[in-house]
Amino acid sequence: MDDFLRFSARTARFTYGAPRAFSFGDDGRLLWFLRSSGPADAHDSLWILDTATGAETLLADPRELAPGPGPLPVAERRLRERTRLTAAGIGSYALSGDGRCAVFALHGRLFTVAYEAEAQPAAAGAAGAAAGAARQPREVPAAGPVFDPRPNTDGSRVAYVTDDALYTAPGGRVSPDDGARWGVAEFAAAEELGRSRGHWWSPDGVTLLAARVDETALQRRHFADPAHPELPPEDFAYPEAGGPNADVQLWVLGPGGHRVRLDWDAERFPYVCDASWESSEEVLLTVQDRLQRCVLLLRADPATGRTRELSRTTHPQWVDPLLPGTPARLPDGRMLTAADTAGGAARTLALDGRLLTGDGVQVRCFAGVHQGRLLVEAGLRDPAEQQVLLIDPDTGGFDVLADDPDVPTVHSVLASAGTLLLTAAGREGVRRTVRTPDGREFTPADHAAPLPWRVAPVLERVTEHGVPTALVLPRGHVPGQRLPVLVDGYGGPGFQDVSAEPRRWQHRQWWADQGFAVVTVDNRGTPYVSPAFTHAMYRGFSEVTLEDQVAALQALGARHRDLDLGRVGVRGWSYGGYLAALAVLRRPDVFHAAAAGAAPTDFRHYDTAYTERYLGLPQEHPEVYERDSLIPDAPKLTRPLLLMTGLADDNVHPSHTLRLSRALTDAGRPHQLLALPGVTHMTPDGTREKLMALELEFFRRELAG
């Protein structure tokens, strides 16, 4: 590897040392977060910023609490895969209801730490200044390796999971021994539905709402590490498209063994997307039907288990999950839901069914209520940018709270009781500002390495569909010098590649500096252009993805004559790997070499919630799944193809890549295969950079001259 790749690997792609996992506590006074000590430190510690003083305090250092590396419980390791977490040390934490206490697991051990406000004596003639004091972290005895600990309202009790059973400390086991998994999120919820937890404390701190997960109907998927044949294989329950899902129930577990099951039509609405306590007398839960065309917000009575529908959101194809914060009930009782404007031109919010904004605002997230108005993240101009708005819930009028109209920037926000954390990510890097209700501002320290390059990709919308594209050229490129093209992207639903966020362009600049014109295309099906743009991929992964990628590439070639369309490579991982393999199998006239990593080569073997949302049930639409499978295309391969897979990948199982490799071998089609023992879907610990070096050799060889 060269210096850049070594630097990227050492800093975890420039993330070590950056603060993350922000949460407000104590009515917005305290800002909790995780951060390591610097760009080469992988171990995140727990910190707090007290907005009364602006001071940061280190609350828990994992190396002091648990010196030396230790194994993660299997449930913790798999949840980190679901949430794409690679940092060591304290991976996550949970706050008490009052936001003054946090708990976390460290190598299966349970710790708690508190921060308390103290009144400081005032100097003569001055007002007293509020300060705070941190207690030393305390280890809490547990029944076994701890997973997903969560404190109650005042931090006096902690609920946690060990060996698929739910416990409290103090207390003991609170879930029955009935063969089910208690207090956890099943695979589909954690990977595809945005719910990574399975238990919730009531506001009174004595009762728990818990998920009961029965996976006995699911198939088991197995992993064995061929580099360590002495170790037994691992297995886990996997919901394959068209097959059974986990049976998920919600139960109220009260004192003295009292139990009440929440009652809704779980056969029709099997997916639990969210749950929360509104009060000790009311639970709110969000459920979906299997094809995700209907989303219900339900009110549940924890005493009886009876539920009542509060809102219903429907779509003839699927209800797009990418509007976090909805559905929601506002403090005045009105219901806030996601909605589309006429013809799917824009994603907006509806208040009791009334649309709030028009086609010029693409709402992306509801972040809460601030100063009586709705705080949202939205796009007003190019999809690569994002602004923060305050929308009047009565008129739909809005003010822009955060924007950089002259420089493409992605703005985001976190809010609590009038205090804001505003984040701006653009060409100059990332800046974070804490703004208090009285106008004071603080900046949480960022110890990450500065990004090596200030990359300004050329952002353009092309084709009749207005497809977002980005072009990165070598630094110092001389116009008139023809360059081979490298298409580097994802192309799948749920992820935006062409964004002003700066970190994602560093590796593409490295590729460009190796002598390529790097092209990234957000084809139809990707988010944030419009609902109609996103839904265009419905039951058409391969056709829509490839059509837009080819059309965009040709449009860019016509605009930028230095792009040599006679030498085009394509690379990607996950859905991007699917795109790469698809490109050389079906359009070898356009794409001349491909490096495909972790490609889902046959969606009949991918998970239920993701696949069925876009393609329907394989039993009802077998032709859709056959059309989008790469296996039948194996005999058509005429271009160089490098296949890569991690043998410990529990998201896109290595069998996807191996099935395609076997089909290619059976058809007599030469190809290359890299099967990586112990490597997961996230390619951590420098694996991605090592693969990039190998891919560079491949593309230089195959696209030469």
C-alpha cells in the first residue's frame, strides 16, 4: 500500500478522533458523546460537554476500565455489523430518562457513570455559575456477558440482555424461559427497519416493554473460518426472501411477574419499526405490513394490551422509510406523518393529513419541535446539499436555520429543550456548533486527522431524469489528456453517493490520482431527488440501475471529452458490487472490466424486509427475481471480472459470490476470486485499503492502452 492507503487504514478512513453518537441530556444542558484521543486511537471514550460552562469532561476511558483487548459477546458483534460500527472501546451507551446517567457494556461487562450539576459559589457582585461533577464509572454485577444495557428514568436500575434473556440490575431475570429471544431486535429490524433495540423502560422506572422474538421458523446460516479449522462454525437465524420472518411480539413486564401482551394484527403487520413510552399509561408503536405499503402508528394501553390506530400512511409501491422522526404525535396532539406531493415530486410532512410544504422542499428528517415550529432537515436545491429549516405547523411557511448557499454543504441538527447541535459538512471539512437558548455557542473538540485533500467534485445532473453525477479528475490534470474512466458507486436504494459530505471523496481522489477519471452516478432508485425518482426502481433493480448508469456515463463523456469511454472500469461493494458485476455481464460494450465486492448475486437469497420492499414476494413475482439475478448471465461474461467476498459476511453471505463463481466456472468463463477469511461486510482494520491496492493492479492491467 502507498502512504495514503496506510494513512486511511491507520485512521479508520479519517474517523478516529472525531466525536460521534451525540445525545442531549438533562433538558438540553448536557451533550454526551463518544470520542477517541486522536487520529490513530481506535478506542472511543465517553465524554460530556456541559453547556452551562462549555467545559468537556472525560467520563469513562475504556482502557482504564478494561485494560487489554477482550472478546465481544456474539450479539454485540452482530449488532455492530448491523449499525456499521467499527470503533473499539465504548461502542455505544444509553442515557437514563433524566439524561444525567449513562450505562454501557465493555467486553460484556456492565458499567454506569453519572454527571451531576452543582451550584458554584459566586464571586462578589456576580451571579453563581452552574458547574457539574462526574462520578467515577462503576461496574455493576451482571448475570453474564452484557448486551444492550439501558437505565431507567433516574439510573437506579439497568435492564440488559444476556444469553437472549432480559435481566435487571438490581433484580434479576424478568423474561420467561420459553425458548424465545427477549429484549433484542431481530435481524430484519436491525438491518433494514432502523430499530436496533428490543426493550424500553417506562417513565416510572419499574416496568419494561420488551420484544419477544421467536426465530424457530427461520433457516440457519452458518459460518466456518477456513483459516481456523479447529474452531466450531457459527450460525444465526436468517429471514430469506419469500420465507418466514421472526415472530415478534411486544410484552409489558411489570413487578411481581405481571405480564401483558400488546395486541395488534401482527399477522397482517409483522414488522415492528419503533416503540416508545409516552407516559406510564400509554405506549406508542409503529408497525408495517410485510410489503411495507402501509405503516400504522398505534396507541397501546400497557394495562390491558389493547391498541388503537392513530395514523395510517400508505403507498402503492412502498412507504419509503427514509423520513426519520415520522410518524409522530406533536405536543398539541396533532399527528405528523410523511407524505408525497402530487406526482411524487417531493417528500413532505402532513399534519393531520394536510401537506405542509410543496414541490420545492424535499423533507428528509423531522428532528423535533423548536420554538413552536417543526425542525427539519431538507433539500432546497441540489440533492447533494442539505439545509435545516424551521417550518410553521399552521401555515407551512419556513425559515432557513442553516445553509451555505455558495458552497455545497450538508447541514444536520440535533435538538433538546431549545439547545441545538448544528453540523455542517462541506469541502472545508466538518464543523459542529452547540447553540444554547440564550445564544451562547460551543464547539466540541475534534481530534480526527485533517482530510488529506480538499476535493471539489464536478456535480452535474444529466439525462432526461436529472440523474445526479459527480466527476473527480486527477489533481493537476491537463485538459486534453485522455483518461480511462472508473465508475465508482453504490446505485442501490437507501444510500446517496453524490453528496457534499467531504470524507467520501477522499478515496475517489486517490483513484483519480492513479490516472482515472472517477465517475459516480446516483441512478433512479437512490434517495433524495424525489419520491418518484426513488420509486422508479420498483421491481426493476437491474434494468433501471444499468440503464441510468450507461446513459449518465455517455452524457458525461459527451460533456467532458477527456473521458475515454473506450476504457471503462467499474467497482463497488454490496449493491455497488452487484452493479459492477451486472455492468460487465450485460453491457460489455460499455464496461470493460469490473471489481465486484460482496455482491448480492441472487436476491432470492437476500433478506425479506429489504428485498420484498422493492421486488415483492418471489412466489408472486418469480420473473422479477429471475430478471435481477446474475447467475443466468454467467455464460455471457467476456470481460475481466474480479470477485471479492468476506467469508464472515453475515449481511451479504459469501454464498452469493461463490454461487456466481461456480456458475462462471461451470460455463468455462475465466474470472478472479478473492475469498477473505474472517472479513465481514464492513471490511474493517485496513482490509478495504488492501483490497484497493489489489484492485488498482487489476484495473491498470485490464484497462491499459
